[in-house]
Amino acid sequence: MTATLTAAVPFTTVIGLEVHVQLQTRTKLFCGCATTFGAAPNTQVCPTCLGLPGSLPVMNRTAFELAVRAALALGCKIAPFTKWDRKNYFYPDLPKGYQISQFDLPFSSQGALEVVDPKGALTRNVRITRVHLEEDAGKSMHDETAGTGDTRIDLNRAGTPLCEIVSEPDLRSPQEARAWLNELKLLLVYLGVSDCNMQEGSLRVDANVNLHIPCDGGRIAKTPIVEIKNMNSFRSVERALVYESARQYEEWQATKAEMGKTPKQTRGWDDPAGVTRAQRHKEESSDYRYFPEPDLVPVTVSEEWLAATREAMGDPPSVLREALAATWKIPPYDADVLVNQGRELVSYFEDLAGRVGEGKVASNWMQQDVLRTLNERGGSIDDFPVRPAAVADIIGRVAKGDFDTSRAREIFAEVLASGRTVDDVVASMGIAAVDDDELISLCRELLAANPRVVADVQGGKEQAAAGLIGQAKKKNPNVNPGKVRAMCLELIRQM
Amino acid sequence: MQPSDMSAVDLVTAVRHGDLTALRATEAFLERIERLDGQINAFLSVDREGALRTAAAIDEKRKKGQPLGPLAGLPVAVKDALCTFDQPTTCASKMLAGFRPPYDAEVVARLRAADAVIVGKTNMDEFAMGGSNENSAFGPVHNPWDLTRAPGGSSGGSAACVAADMAPVAIGSDTGGSIRQPAGLCGITGLKPTYGRVSRRGLVAFASSLDQIGPMARSAGDCALLLETIAGHDPGDATSLESPVPPYGADLDRPLEGVRIGRVPAHFGAGLCPEVAHAVEEAFAAFRAAGATIIDIDMPHADAGVATYYLIAPCEASSNLARYDGAHYGHRAEPGRLHPAEPGGHRAEPGKGSGASGGGFESALVEMYCRSRAEGFGPEVKRRIMLGTYALSAGYYDAYYAKALKVRRLIRQDYLDAFEKVDLIGGPVSATAAFKLGEKSGDPLAMYLVDLYTVCTNLAGVGGISFPCGFTKGGLPIGFQLQAPALAEPLLLRATDRYQHLTDWHRRRPAIAARPR
């Protein structure tokens, strides 16, 4: 089977996503236990998250506020009244035998988030069905090292607040799905709702996918919906969806099986093998016997509280992009690149742009120098050793004509590598402004040594002068190439 | 006067004044437990050493002039459904045999903070499911008035130990009558407070929206003393009420002039034992004599109470009891018996997360669950888990659970309407006096009807109190019930106290409680 389809495909891929994000709270959803990642197993637990007899849940208000912030940014309607429900099933990492979740009255619904692509290749408004809050289960680790195949349970994660975001099936390609997830992640990180760290399980994605295939007579055949699980990166999501579309198309060609005749199938993504595999049908777990959680009281949300929450939440990326482009007069592409790097980088840029006074110049430096080296080094922009003041200093000296941009890059690299000040680096590199007398004598030397260039220029080929610049830099690294060129042309004209 | 003959109010006063040491009071009750409980089986565990240590510490505190708590030196028996960190908490179930919680229930913590002396944990119907105490995995409680009879349930141990003077007061819990019915059958006073008045944190849940902890004692005055300590807002229980706690003992002797008590004629229909009917009518007459007005009222949906209760309570229980699966604590079936066909037990699938498929592991797991629960739970608990699971299942939810919630709202409205006309509602607690052990245990439906007069109080979330109002010719106590609007505990206690000043039914003791010569 081919796992990729490169050419135009004879069907439409229809994708809906279910995203679980762990909220950035210090404590769990219904008890005071810490949510720190990586603690020793079963050290962040108490009677409530262990599900001990007699223990009771109490809602964490911060978790609710963060979830509402996410829903507001997704344009959702916030229910004035919401309640908790129990989802009942047995599993060893679910110590109460039920998960506290929200069933028929989620706290928010009916939002939307656009797929963002500055190049305009992908634009799609994806509707959000609902956003609800629930508690996470613990972790089961099936350990075969002991030879007995023991299963170990870590309940540190049990009771961690999760926000479940369910989209309508509005996405039309695996690439769109990935782009949309990137935008969603960016939004949630910007709002401080979640760190969205997929490696630590803070963001998990399940995808529902099927194909709409045009048939003879204008009829559209719809393949059975498949839910894909176990994707641990956005890249995996895209790959799994590409694979699954191709697989469904082949299956449809062979069987002509359409939606509605079989129950929804669940398939797991096998990343190393690059395939989805059918998972066992779990009929017995399909009836969760949801009912209202009697240990918790319903939550009512007032307009005043909502207004205050909206006020405190800050701008989402989509608003920030436009604001950045307008304020600093940079192209939408630049604003997109900067905003996509996160709020801290935007602050760095705004600091730099403010000092330089020219948004586009600052943006170019951000993209070509700061971002490139930051990506090479890793780490956060807040820890980046060259601060906006130093970059602005270097840019300012270029503007004054002290040295050219390529020389400036060398200085930037040296400041970054050595940790010294711009002044220090400039001095130690022997960079000094070249005065006009020096420049004239240097150019005369060059012209004397290159009669051919002189002849070419006199013959009308001005670009031949470029050949002199390299030689000039060899003789004196501090010369400004533009000035060398202009002076040489002037001297030839005077000949 | 022996400590065991004293009221709780007198006992704590005597300890505070130094007329009685906490140690002597505690020893007196422990001695009675030792002498009598072999026949009654009211206690599942007695913490003799812990109780004596606590009592000695209280006496020491007094000697040093340190302030004493409001219950200083008062021995208290606690239903085994409340968590105690220093004593087993079993809910009378094999499932939790020997289980020691790592924490105290909020009520237990408040008792300790008030310098009460916890003497032991009382027997009950398994997970508080039952009305006879025969559903205990550790044997039934015998009614002190007639050892061949049931004490009622589910707080049968708490009722019996107070009736036999093995403790001056006890803590019970009431989901559908589990304080009031055994109090009635054992001739003591038991109060089910308004839902949310007393924290449920640390009460092993049966049906969360109905469960409520309350005091059981020999008089309204003693119930008031205990309630004042255990009531109040607990931020650890989201359903706990924030309303301040009044001094329940302060207003007890105010006369009942102007108080309107509702009487429901339908309560006196077929099925009510004539002796009980007679005693209840006599009690109404006594209240009239005490200045109250008796007004006949209608509770139109009361006859749907038992059916509604036996949907809502099992539904919640089926979920609340899911945690007893053998995985983390409590009874687990022997691993050797899990997979007879597959030596080495279950097989795990590596790298699979929650809900992942893995035939070998999952089937061994399911088998462990099934066997652990089959072995750990008794028949009544299983019956209710099955009833609740069924009623919550897809396709049945609307017909059963959702409909029961609607009827519950109607019943609640009945109470709101009734309390427009009256201040209290009076009537029988149960249709008969104590029945024989084994008499109803073979017929679950007959047993469910025992709750006829008590379940609506819980469905409505209001308060109710039960106290003795006479005896059958055979010498068995008969109970009277008063119900009140939410948070009207002061009126419940005051009306009961006034009645107890006019009558002496509550002072009578069973023969077994008489001191040995």
C-alpha cells in the first residue's frame, strides 16, 4: 500500500479533531495535590485523587478560569450554568471507577478557530463544537522486566485538569489539520492556558477522518469514520491522516463500504512503521452510564465575572499579528513569523523595534540573526544573551555608516559568542571608520592594479567594479563596500 | 449516679466541674460494652486503649487548667461508615475488612477537637444498605429490647449501643431513614439533619445526594449537644451549607404555643400496625396539649417515595461503589485463582496506555474485578449495584433515573407546599415495632417498604427526628417522627425536647441494660 498521495486526489478528506490539553494549574482539578511533571510515582496524591472511601472533590477555580479563557479565545459561548457528570468505567488507573467530566451541559460550545497561513494557501474556518473540563486518569505502565508482566500504576496524573476541545469535521486535508493544531497550540500557550508539551502529555490529539468520494451521477460516497489515536506529535497527526486517507480510499475501491453500516472504528497510529492499525472494538465500554456528579454543585457564571476574565486574558495571536503589522509597518508574513514564536519573542521584537525606530529593519534582524542563532542554540528568548539594546546598537552603527551589514553580523556573532559588549568587540576586531583620504588612496591602488576593470567600466560595464570590493576588503577589512564602489567609479570617471 | 445513667449534657458538665473524671466515665461505658456487647454485637471494633488514653489526656488538661472542648470526656460511638485514621473502617463489608483510612472524617476530627472520647466503631448494614442490620458481613446487631429482633438499620449498631447504655451518644448516617428508623425501633432519639448541614467528607458514600450524618442519643437535649459540634460548613465538602450554626441547646425549653404540626392522614392507611397508629395519635394529642396546633395536610407524591428512592440511591451507589475493585485497596481475589487455565497469571501488553487493548491483560483484569467484587460484597449491595447500573444504562436512563429525578422534584415541592401551612410534619417512623431477625431478610421488597415513612425526608433534603412515643404490649418501643423545613433543626429539637418533658418513654431502658446485682 502506498502511504502517501502526492498528486491531486479523487476525493475530499474530512477531518475533525479532539484535543485534550492539560491546564497550567499548580494543583489538580478537585484536590490540592501538585501537578508537577516528572515527580516520583504516587508522590503527588491524596485521599481524593486516590479515590479513597469517603473522599470528596472540590472544584479548583483557577482551572475553571483557565478553561473559560481558552473557550473565550475560541469564540465559544459560555454557558451561564454548567454541571459535572460522572463517566463510569473500570480501569486500574481510574481509582474511583468513574471520571468526573461534563456530558450534556459543557461549560462552553459553538466557537471557531481559523487555520492561519500567511501565504494564503490554506484558509479554513474550523468550527468548535464544544470545550469542556474533565479530570485526567493516572498512568498504567505495563512492565515486563520483572518477568511476571506486572502493571504499575502512577496516580500522580490522576485528577489533573484537562480541557477537551472538540472541532466540527471542517478540516479538509492533513496539512490543514496540522496547521490548525499549530494555531491552537500557539493560542493556548499565549493565553497561559497550557504549556501544550506533547512529550509530557500536556496536549493529546485524536482525529476522526473519512473520505467524501464523488461518484457517477453526482452522488457522494462517504467512507466509514475512523478515529485515530496514539499520535504524539503534530507531524504524526499529519502523517497518520495522509496514510489513513490513502488506506480508506484503497479500502473503498475494494469494498465500496460506506458510512453508517459499521460502528466507528478506532485505529492506533504506529509511528515507526508509519501505519494505522485497527484496535479492538470495546463494545462493553461504550456505555459510560453518565449521570450528574452528586458530590459537586453546578457552576454558575455571571456576566461580570466573564467580563473580568475576558479583560485579564490578553490578546490572542490572531489579534497580535494584525497589531504588530500595523504598529511597526511590517508585512503580514513577518508578523506571522514573529507571533508564531511566542509572546516572549514578540516582546523582544517590540523592544528592539522601539529602539531602532524602523520595524522592518528590526524584523529582518530578528528573522535573520536573532531567530536563526536562537534556533541553533535552543532555549528561550528570555535567556538569549544578546539583548535588544545591543542589537539596536549594532544596527545604529550600520545606519551611521561605521560598518556594513555583513561586518555587523560578524560583530553580532562575536558578541553572542564572547559575551562582551558591542564596544569591546568593535575595538578588539580593529574596526574603525576609514577616512576619505585612506579610501581614495586605497581605491587608486586598486585601479592601478586592475587596468582591465578600469577598461570595462569605461566601456560601460559598471558592474565590473564589484570585482574590486573583495580586494579592497582584503587590504582593509573596515572599508565600506558601497563607498569603495562609489569612489572607484568616481575616480574612473575623472580619468 | 453511675456515668452510664447520666445524660450526655450532665456528663460533660460533671467532667468540666471536676465531679467526674473523663477516665471514670470512659471506663464505665467500656465496662458495659465488655459485659453486654457479646449479646448485642453493636460494635465492630472497640478502641479500649485509645479511649482510655484520650480520657486520661483530657483529665490531665483539666488538671493543668487548660481549656476543655465542649464534649470533654464524653464517650462517643461512631458508625463504621465514618473514616477514623486510628481504627479500622469497614462499612461492615468484607470488601473493607481491616481497612484503615489514612485520614479522619470531618465529623470525627470535630469530635476529637471537641475532646470527645471515641470508644469504638458501630455495626451497620453493609455500606449502609438495609433497614435491619442483617446485611452486616460481621453478623447482625440484636435489638436490646428483644435479642431475637432486629434493631433496624442501617445505623443499627449506633442505635443499639445507645439503647443498652454502652455509649451515651453515637454518630449515625441516614440515607433513607438509617438514623431515624433504628432510633425508633430501639427507643432512642435520632436526628437526620438538613442535607449539607453536616460535612460528608470521610463518610463512606452510599448515595451522595441523600447521605447525611447525624446524632443519636437518649434525648433531644443530648442530640443538640452533639449536633452543635458536628454541624457547620466544611470547605472540603462542596455540598456543605455555609449557614452559621445556631446554639442548638439554647432554645429547647421555649413552649410550643403557635407551632403548627402537620398530620398526613395517608400515613394511617393499611399496613400501619394498629399499636403504632395508636401511639402516634397519642403523641399528636400530647403535642396539642403542649400548645401546638395539629393540621391535616396532604403529601400527594409521598407514595412514589420508595420507588423514587430505590432508583436514585442505587444509581448513585452503583457509581460510588465502583472504586471497590480490588486494584488499590480492600478485598482482592487470590491471584492464584485468577487464571486457572493460564499459569503465571495475567499477561501484560507493553507500551499500552489507558484503555488500550491487550487481550491477556484485560481479561485477567476483568476477572480480578469480577471475582474481587463477587467475593467482597454481600447480596444486598450486589442487588443495589445491579439495580443502579441497569437504571443508568443507555436506553433505560430516561425511563428510570431521569424520571426519578423528576419525581424527586415533585416530592420536594410537596414539602415546600406543606411548610407553607405547617412548621413541622409528624407521623410514624416505621409501620411496625422491631421485627424478628430473619423475618424479612428473604424478601427484599418487604424490606424496602420498611423505609416508607423516612425516604421522602432525604429526597427533599430536609431534616427529620425520631424519638420514642410508646411501647407495644410486647414491650417494644414505638417511634414518632417529626420533619422540618431546611435548617429548622432548632425547632425539631425544641419540639422533641418539649415532648420529652411531658413523657418518659425516652427514659425507659431495656432489661438487658439494668445494672447487675
